[in-house]
Amino acid sequence: FSREDNRRYHIHLFKNVSMLRAAEIPFPWSTIIFSLSGSRSSRAESLLFVHEMARCRPEVQTIILANNESEMHLIGHLMPACLHGILNKSAPRRGLQERLLQLLDNHLSGSEQFCGREACNDPLSPTEHAILRYMSWGYSLSDIAIQLNRNIKTIRAHKFNAMTKLGVRSDIGLLNAADILLHLPLNSTTSAVKQVA
């Protein structure tokens, strides 16, 4: 989105991040909204770009449209960048539209609130982050225990805690979270796994 005055938004649509980067449009944008696809590579590319935008252009509002409530919850816990909003694009249209307009208006008035790991009630511990990254690399729990120099029962307990905090009930849900983590830059909370990267 970009605005030339206080009344009109100009919407620029791009199929993917590559097309956005290649556009010859000057950068007066006030907001970037990413609608995540079901594709792993597209989702990873979008999340990396959002992270880059938050670092390089913090004045630009970043909003993610997740595929469902579960993905919203995972991104809220795992994205290291400050997001201005994460919305569920499968929500009823009217509610989604109202929430999106509210986020846009709050950005203009300066009364917005950020969401991200810092705002979460139960952020993952560094060990839980490390376990998820190792899982995404294909390590078994016993291999992870060896890598982190912990016993297998401790690793299982951390895995269970991560599942509880992220609201997932299966290993598939946990692997989706691990997949999101794998495609984001390492930060200080995941230094435990830098040695094998």
C-alpha cells in the first residue's frame, strides 16, 4: 500500500517476492501485506523478506495473512521481526476486512501495537528453539540429545513443552513450526544450534 494523501490508498499487487524486488516502483510504501501460500518455499521467501523489511525499513508496516489459526499462532511465536499484524485469511470476509482496516488506520495515527515473540505469553526457550531446528534438519530425538548434551527424557520434555506453547498436537504441527524456524535467520536465542549450521 502507498498513500499520496490522507484519503486514498494505492494498492500494488505482486505475485511473489522476486516480482516485488524487480518492480521499478519508488518506495513510498506505508504497508506491505504478505498473503502466505501453502508452498513451503514461497512461505519461507515471504517470511525472510518480512524479516528484512523490519530490519531495514522499520517505518513500513508489515502484516501477514496466514492460512489458518494454527499458522497465525506459530508465526506469532516464531517470527523474530516485529510484525504489526498477523491475520487469518480464512476468517469471515467482513471480520478480516475490519481488522485489516483497523491495523492500517492505527498505523497512520501512530497508535499501533506490535506483535511478535516479545508479546507472546509463552515464548519458546532457547532449548526448545534448538530442538525444533534440529528436528527440521531430520535429527531424531536421541540424536538431538547427543548434540545438546542432554538426556533423552529432557529432550522429550522440552519437545512436549514446545508443542503445548505452540498449540500443536502432533509431530506434523511441530514440524511446520520447525520449518518456519529453519527459514528464518538465526538469532541470539538459537545460538545453541549455530555449531552445526
